[in-house]
Amino acid sequence: MILASKSPRRKEILEQLGFQLKIESKDIEEISEKIGIINQIKDISCKKVLAVAEDNQEDYVVGADTLVEINGVALGKPKNKEDAKRMLKLLSGKSHRVITAYTLINLKKNINITNSVESIVYFKDISDEEIEWYINSGEPMDKAGAYGIQGLGAIFVDKIDGDFFSIMGFPINHFIKTLNNLGLTIKSLDKI
């Protein structure tokens, strides 16, 4: 299976289940003309995977995209330290949605599935000192919403409602259900 993503977190989640992955990603413009945040994130996920699948028509290609949404505002990866600080201050003491869309494509088998999973994350009040410490760690710079739940950013999280792995970047349980619906079992995963 080809993972159309440079994300080490997505790679780790899939490899833990035994997927034999080849990593291949293409740079695409991550914008969508679709209406609504969920439709946009699904569209971007599909575009990322399709760009790789077109060069690998016989392979299963999987990828995903994650964003954080608070009060109707989508937060992607921060552009710089100031942007990360702005995002963390916005999230401090509030709940927000984390939406991860994933896509599975096999052009030869005419498979093109995109789904999304939403979770709610509740943040504690974060002090300016904690924000500065976290930004200086470098961790928030490549993550939607400027934090990683599986890393140092876990100290900001009071609780979650939803799928931890979706918040981390890939909803593995939902993905396995999708594979099962296609007639692929856990025993056949190493053949994908």
C-alpha cells in the first residue's frame, strides 16, 4: 500500500497494524472550492491521494488531511511562531473540533472512498509561559491547530470526545471498517 503523506504519525499508526507502506506524496495546493469545512477537508484529502494514485493505478493508495476548527474558523498548520501562539491562545480554555478526512483509492479496482471523522478536544487554560515553552520545543510547527495530542501538547488536553487516532492524524478504526466493507480482512492486510 502507498501512503500519500509525509506525516510520520500516519506512517506510525498504519505500520503498527502491519501495513507494508511505500511513502510517496505530491505537493498539491491544499485549497478547496467546496462549501463547508468537512467537504473542503474531504476534497483536499482526495486530491492528495488521487495525485499519487494516478501514477500508481494498480496500487491501493491512502492518505489523509486533518484540521482543527473553532467557532467556524479552520486552523491548519501554523505559518510561523507567532501564528502558533495565536492558535494556542485561541484554543486555550475552550473546546474545538478536530476533523480528519481519509481517502483510499485503487484506480484499477475502481475504488475511491473518502470519509471523515470528527472529535471534540477540550483544552485547559494555557498560560503564556506554557505557550512559549511549547512553541520553543518546535513541536507545534507541523501540526494542525499548532499542537500534537500524542506529544508534548497532551499537557493542554483536559479530555476528548471521539477518536484519539483521528485527532493524531489517522482514524485507524474507521479505516479498518472501510476495508472490511470492501471485503478486506485483517489477515489480508499484509497483501495490500
